[in-house]
Amino acid sequence: MAYVITQRCCNDATCIAECPVDCIRPTPDQPEFATAEMLYIDPDTCIDCGACADSCPVQAIFPEDELTESLSRYRDINAEYFQANPLEADFTPIPAELRPPKERGTLRVAIVGAGPSACYAAQELLERGDVEVDMFDRLPTPWGLVRAGVAPDHAGTKIVTDAFAADFRRDNFRFHLNVEVGDHISHDELLAHHHAVIYAVGASTDRRLGIPGEDLPGSHSATEFVSWYNGHPDFADREFDLSTERAVIVGNGNVALDIARILTTDPDQLATTDIADHALEALRHSAIREVVLLGRRSPAEAAYTSPEFLALGYLPDVDVVVDTADLEPGDALKVRLAHEYAERPSTPGNKRIVFRYLASPLAITGYGHVEALEVSRNRLVSSESGPAAEATGETGTLATGLVLRSIGYRGEPVPDLPFDDARGIVPNDQGSVAPGVYVTGWIKRGARGVIGTNKVDAKETVDKIIGDFAAGELKTPINDREALAALVRERQPEVVDRDGWTAIDAAERAAGEAAGRPRVKITTAVDLVRTAGR
């Protein structure tokens, strides 16, 4: 019997280091790791030891005889990967981790941001020896997109924060939440209190469509909508018109699929998740029966991952609809799944998630509010970078009152740091920006990869920091840690420390337990700070 990696795989590669027979691929040193949808276990090599399952931070690995119906296909998905990519006979072992030299004393690092990229960097640092970490975030809560971006019905993915929380109980780690770098404390002041500063600020801006009508009421970014239903304090008061029968999502990445699921899932099922109360109430009164997802190219080039596409087929009372006219033959799993959906009969009364491939938005129209989306039909043509979409001249119109754009994210300039506007990143060399200044995550590499991709990225940045520290290239901090804490509290009396976040977490979990939910989120900054102060 073999173990099987399934849908919620986060790609953080912890399992690879634990596997005694080295049968999990791809590995971080392989080029395909950067774009891998998930990791896979070779069933012919697996010895059924369970070490990978024990180490998985999101509980994505199961013995093959314990797979549920919705996960059973992953037995074949894992095996098919190794049919196409046979396990190598020889493999280069993972190199030993760099550690700060003891003679240089304690390495002190500030991390700006508290999302997964920041947390993986903090974990890497804390595991390397004599290191102190101060983590800053402008929100009163940590975890970034794990809290405010991962869909409420993907509770398993959020388990990764349990590992972060366990590591962050150490005395050499401190939270400084509800503190904005550049306002309450400056970049230069962080450098004065630390050997190094890591910026892990993500990619906070949605890409725009650049079409007429994009700013009409009823047209929104995916970030707005996702943050709203996840209870992000900056978006909790937003309103979305759900009185239309059809919503249109422009884009077909995993975020687009998340939104489609949330809009079509029975609110009674969502009521068992940590979805924000205001969103749950709005969805209970939603009139939406159909969600259309527009993709410029074919299923083979779709940005969503196969696991997320496969999972849609198990949504109760929801049909996944694909037009055979949009499809061509192919062996890729995404293509095979699209053909399977196209062959499924529809069920009267079901809600619908409709995939429109080879389609691009031309204009959003309406008088004072979104009423329709004009769409262009595309064909695929060859280009140097692969298949490209070319307009055929054929157009059509989709009646809708809600359009959500979900076509990717880009980073924003960071004060006092250089910025590559074309790529939306801070230019860097293996995470190094300038002496003592580093980046990790999306602001380092661009908006690509899944949660666990940040672990490998963070390791590279931390290796660079420790190498620079060992070489004597980092300035010794002028002020100590207690001086930093005093300065922060003077500038921001409502700073939320680890005890404050623990109080928020406990209050949300207690409210959730009473309601039969994982947690009931507090969704305003004022209430979060008040709860932190107990």
C-alpha cells in the first residue's frame, strides 16, 4: 500500500525531507518545482512508513485505502506523474542548512509582513540557531492571505498556520501587529535595530482589464470580493449586488474557482466554515444561479490547477458546464477533465458553473450599473512563448449585474526600496536588495506559486542573510530589542503583540465553537484591537 498526495497539497516540500526512500517529486532543486501544481508520491517506491503524512502541514497525504470518493482519483494522478517522469536512480541530497556563526552573536532580523512568505522566513530563521525575529504587520492579525485569501471552504489549507503558531511561541520571536512600517516606524529605524530587514509584503494590487466600463458599479476586483467574504477589516463594509441571476468572472485561476464555489455553494454549508458573518448573510439572499468564468485560451493553458478543477465536480447541487466547441483532444489532466465535464448531463434545478474558453472581455456596459459584458471569441495561434489568443472577430454579449476580474496580481512599490514596475517586484539577487535589506515571497519573485512555494523561496533569502552575516557584511544594530519595543509602543500604543493576537484567536475560536464553526471572525480593526487588549 502506498501513500497518496491529494488536493490540498501546499507544495512546501516538508514531506520530501522526511521521506526515507526519496520517492516524492518534484523536489525544490528541480526546475519543474516552481510551476508544479502539487507534489506526488511514487507508488512503486513508497514503503508505507507514513513519515510524509506525519510531517504534512496541511494534512494532504493519506494511505491509498483511506481515500474518500472525492480524493480517490489522486491514486491515479500520483502514479501517472511517475509514468511520465520516472524516478531518477541517483538523487542529490539536500544540502546542510547554513547556520549563523556563534562568534558573531545573535542575528537580529525584522520581517515586514505576516503572511505565509513572512512566516516561512521566520520559521527558517528560528530553526537556524541564535536568531531573534521581530515581525511587523499593519493589520491587528497575522497570517496574511491564509486568513484573508484562502477560501472559507478550504479549512484544511489553513492548518498550516498551526505550525507557524507553534514555532512563534518562542521567546526569540515577537509580533508587532497593527503597526505600519513607514508610518509608525521607518525603514531606517528598523535597520538601526536589526542586522537585516526582510520585506514580505506580497502583491496587493489586482491587474486591471483595461476595457470600457470597468469602473461601473457592479464591476469589482477579485481581491475586493475575496477579502470581503473572508472578513478583512479593510473590506468588511463593502457591498456587492447579488440580485443578478448570472455573475461573470474574468479569469480562470484558482481564485476565480474559489469565487465561483462560494457563489454557488449552499449557504448552510458555508455556515459551517469561518466565512465572515456579513458575507454569509448576503449570500443567503443571493439570486445568483449561474457563474460564468471567461478564459482567453483553452483548458490546457488555464491558470487554475487540476486539483481545484477536479474538486468542482464534487460540489453538491452544482453542474460544471463546458461547451465541447471550446475543446480539442489532449492528454493533459486539465483537458481530460474538461472533456469529462462537457459530457456530463445537466440536472434541472442545479446551479451552474460555466467555463467559457477562448473568450476575452471587450467592454462592460450598463446605465449607472453593470448590465452586460461584451465578449470576443478567440482562436489559438502559435507564438514564441507558446499558444496565444487571437480575436476571430466573432463577438457576443452576456447579461449580468456582477463582473469580477481575476486576472492576476502585481506588487506595489515599497518606500525606500528600488522597484521594477514592469515586473511588479523589488529587484533582488537571491532575495538580497541592498546591504541589510532583503525580500521574499511575491514581492521578490512575482505573483506565482502556491502557499508552500514560499518556503523554498524563504530558504533562499535566509541562506543569503546568514551568508552575509557570517561574512561580516551586515551592520551591527545600534539599539537593542527592548529599545525597539519601547519605540513601537510610543509610536503606536495600540500595538498588538503575541498575547494580544492569542486573545483575538481565543475569542474567535470560542465564538466559533458556540456556533459549530472553526471560528467567527472579528472583522473591524477597532473590535480586533479592543479584543487584543482584553
